[in-house]
Amino acid sequence: MRSHLWLDSTCGIYALRLKGSLTATMSEAFDCAKCSESLYGRKYIQTDDGPYCVPCYDNTFANTCAECQQLIGHDSRELFYEDRHFHEGCFRCCRCQRSLADEPFTCQDSELLCNDCYCSAFSSQCSACGETVMPGSRKLEYGGQTWHEHCFLCSGCEQPLGSRSFVPDKGAHYCVPCYENKFAPRCARCSKTLTQGGVTYRDQPWHRECLVCTGCQTPLAGQQFTSRDDDPYCVDCFGELFAPKCSSCKRPITGLGGGKYVSFEDRHWHHSCFSCARCSTSLVGQGFVPDGDQVLCQGCSQAGP
């Protein structure tokens, strides 16, 4: 007996046709490896385990479609994603039903979505340009808002902020240099911005290192000081340069720190120095008699030289 094999165009399907006598001996049996039915005159699929009739092949080897739960036959185009298999017609967006066979798609919570549906449902809009921030694109998020990376700009210089530090202000965003130039207080002495710390003198901000004594350049921050013609001076410099001198001890009378003094004509005394030149009795609040460059209590004055 002679046989003729031919190859079908779908999935390596073969059919065996007999030439001559229709009688075959048992040694010439050609049966399906699954159902054992004869494959003579029928289409079959050859595998490493032997030939299978088409129905047995599909039942044994075909995958089940994850969408319709039907077998994906040998003659169907099969698509798969991860560990799931689909008929070509079942591989669709779960929202708009668009075929995803030749389209980019995204899987969200096990659901297949076309890009349009995914962007509509899950992507955010850029707060600057109003366009969709596509999945996978570079973006920046702050305060519940989202921007394309190239849309997140400094409100001052309009340069991309990227990963640089910025300062938010009333809905605007500034790079640090622009914010300092626009809003930060400036030192009354050097006119540069104060980024941290600083002190206030005459209702104006100063760098701590800029507030120094006009005379000796000693830092005055945290120290007691006074001023003359709006210029700050430490106590020592002010006393040496401007304060009247005590007629008794010749040291400056600054009046700082609650210090009290007595003046008479063009002379001045510390309270502690205003005393009788002879008996050293304090004359504060008492009557006294000037005696040349000295002052005397009334008793010493009456006692004579």
C-alpha cells in the first residue's frame, strides 16, 4: 500500500491519503495517539508523542482564552501577556473594547487598557500646560499637583527647576537665587540678601557680621551699644569719643545701663563721684557749694579753708 502526505497551510497539519487498495493490515494502522481513531483520510497534527487528530490535539494542547474561557484552537491566532493567553479577537481594552493586538497597552490591576483609556483614568494633567502626563514620562509632583519635567519652571527666570531647591510663594515657585533677589530682606550695610539669621537695628535688617562698632569694628550683635548720627558704637568707643567726662574720676559718663549722673553748669559727675571734696559725703540730692574746681557740702564750706 502506498500513501501520500500533504502539508496544510495551518499549523503543520497533515492528511494521509491511501493509494490503491483500501484494505490495510494491523501493522499498517495509523491512529490518533489520544483517541486511537484511524487518521487515514483525516487531518492530523504530528507531535513528538505521535500524531493527533485535530480535536484531540486542541483538547490536549490548546490554551484557554483568559477572556472568553474557550479553547484557543490550532487554527486561531493566539496572543499572550505574562501567563495569560487570548484569542486575537478577545485581546481588547477592557474599557473601550479596542483591539490591542497591534496597539501599545498597559495592565492596571489585571485589566488591559489602551493608552488612551489608561491616561484618561489614571494619568494626571500637567498644572502648567494642561496636557496629560503620559505614563513613564518624567514628571514632578508637589502639593498635590503634577508637572511635566520641562514645564516646572522658576516663576522668576523661567528656567526648569528640575531637581534644584525651590521656594513656593502664593502659587508660584522660585529658584533660590530668584527668591532671594525678589523677596529676601537686604542688609542695611552691605545690601546683600539675608538668607538666615540676622539682627534688626533701627527697624532695618543687618547681617550679624555687618553690625559692628563704627569706631573699633567690634561685633555688636548681642552686646550693649548706642549710636550717634545713626552710626552704631560700642559703649567704650562712644564714651571715649562723645560722652562727657566726669569732673571727679575723668571717666566717660555714658548714661547706659541705668547709670545716673549730675550736671552743674558745664561740669558733670557720676552719681557715685558727686561727693564733698573734703569729707567725701555724697552730695546727691543735697545742697552743695562750688569751690573752684571742687564742690563742698555746706558743713565743710562753712568750716572755712
